[in-house]
Amino acid sequence: MDELEMIRRKKMLELMKRAGIIEVKPKRKVVIEVITSPGCPYCPMAVAMAKELESRYDGVIVRELSVATPEGQRKAMEHNILGTPTILINNRVEFIGVPNFSEFEKRVRKKLGLDTTR
């Protein structure tokens, strides 16, 4: 196989991945932590969005942490979280409040290494 043929095959594979014809396995794990509080009317929506991403993508793990628990309180203090829901991706605050789903998905895909657009 000559160099030109290798370039063609690589480009074709890239185009097929972008078009969704070929599913790409994620190279990385993404941990989404949703910090919630009891009685918060928006928290269930944020958790549902995170769970939807977990069901769509291999490599995504979702944890819900309530500030009513010692672990949730520790995490909130560690990140200076004052409002819920707050969404952390790989231990970094990414969203405060309920995010736009497409932006949430875009950030998760990028962390998984699936978003090849820059």
C-alpha cells in the first residue's frame, strides 16, 4: 500500500466516524458528579440529563451527591459550591444550575475524546 492510499483510508475512516457510520469507542473515562440538595426543584432534571449521557456513551460514570450527606458536604466545601445543582466533570466544576443539554453533551464528548472539532 502506498502512502497516498494510506492517507485516503485514514481520511475515509475519519469521515465515517464524523458521520456516525462507525461508532468510536471512548479512550477515556468521564466521571460526572451532580451535587444536589433535598427539595431542590432543578436537581432531578440535572441528574436525569447526566444519566442520559451515561446511557448514551461508554466510559461515562454518573454519581449523585447530596449536600445532606457527609460526602456531599465535603465535595461542596472542597469546590466552594454554594448552589445546586452543580455539575462536576472529572472533579472540575463545569456547570452551576441546569445546563443546556447540547452543551453538556458536547463537553462530555470532548472529555471522552470523541469530539474532533476544535
